[in-house]
Amino acid sequence: MSPTANKFITLYPKSESEAKSMICNLTNRLSEFKAPKILSDYQCGMHSPVHYRYGAFLKKQAYDEKNKKVIYLLLDEKRKNYVEDK
């Protein structure tokens, strides 16, 4: 089975607080429905149809002081503020 199977909708919130609000609202409204786990995502409760994932849309990489490749996400485009994508 494909890890993308069973997805119905994808949302792109503008902020972390908006994402949390969306997740809480959807989880509450869909609590009577059961769903299998989507392997590539985090499930919001046992058998919940609400899943989430996060990470970079564009691959940004650099090398750390030990010459290990590190993948980054851009937190703030204006300030060029990067954080490691873990």
C-alpha cells in the first residue's frame, strides 16, 4: 500500500498556531470516524482520520563543522533564518 493512500485533503497553514488550531478543530469534528494510519504522517489520536506532517518544501542543505550534510528549513525568509529539518 502506498504511504500516500487514503489522503483526502491537504492544508497549508500560515503559522504553527494556525496549524494547531486546524488540527484540534478537525480532530474534534471528525472524532466519530476511524481511519488507518498513514505511514508517512503523524496520526492525531488512535485511529483518527486527522494526520499531519511538516518539513521543508525545498531542499536546503549545508555541511556542519564535522562535514556532515544537514537539511534545513527556512523559518523566516526576510531574515534568512534557517533551522535544521529533523
